[in-house]
Amino acid sequence: MLFRSPPSPDDWPRWIALAHALPAAAALRWSATAARLFALEAEGAAGSSLTVGAQAQHNSSDQWQLYAMVGGRWSAFDRNQRARAHALEAARLAEGEAATAGARARVMLAQAFHDVAHARELERHQREVALPAAEGLVAAREASLRAGTGTVFEVLRARAARLRTAADAAAATGERRRAELDAWLLVSSLQRAGAGR
């Protein structure tokens, strides 16, 4: 899958609402479902039951034998409460962990989108404000040197500041790309899980 930029900021709330479908949160929801089923199984295993069966057997001497079986278990008092209580406890714990994982996934995706917005703003500021200001400073220092009112050291300091600003702008571009990639990876995980359709 090729990298694309994350969704537009207008779509971010919709994706954040779907973040509970990220694989880690979904796995915990499946664990909660399994634990609830174990609780139902524990309850059903201790209930009253009636077993009816029949068997026919043909012997080598061409005789038929018929067997019938009736069995019952009455469970008026012992309903396997202890095993059921442990299973219900595990189910509620798993449900809480699943809810926490869903909330954590929403926070993680919201943080990723926030990082994208912040990194884009920082890169825009570096490219549109700081770098032109550094270029202007170099031009002003070089003009004052040509006019005889400046020094070579002022020009060199201005050029060094311009280089630092250009390096900061390049770092801001890298940070923006990293933030966009992080957000895109989360969104693509949601798409693979079928959440964004």
C-alpha cells in the first residue's frame, strides 16, 4: 500500500470516533466476548438436565437387542455459582479492558492528528516566516557591508543564522512527514479493519 497523506482535518472527528476498531482494541473486545461465553457455559453446565437415549444392536446370530436409557440430573440448589462468578468476573474485567483500549485508541488517533496539525503549522512558519526573515537579515548585513557601515563578522553571523534556520526548516519538514506517516498508518489500520467504509 502506497503512502498517502492522512485524511483532511474535516474528517478527523469521524476517524477518531472509529478508532475503537484498531486491532488492539478489537482483540480485547473479542476477549470480552469469549469471557462472557465462558460465563454462559459455566451456568449451563450446572443446570438440570434430562438425557434420553436408545440403541439397537444386531448380533451375529441374527438377533436384535434394544437398549433404552433415561438419565436425569436435578440441580435445584447448586448452579455452579463459583465457576460462573469467576467467569463473570473475567468477562467484566475483559469488558473494562476493551473499553479502556477503545478510549486509548481514540486518544492515540487524536494525538496523531494533533501532531500532524502542529507539524504542518511549524513547517509553514519555518518556510514562510523564519527562513525569509533569515534571508532578509543576510541581505541587510551584506548591504551594510557594501555601504561600509557593517562588518564581515556580522555578515558571517547572519549567514550562520540562515543556515541554522534552513536546517530547522528541513527538520520541520521531516517532522511533518513523520507525523503524517504515523497518522496514515493508524488510519490505514482502520481501513483494513473495515471501519472507514
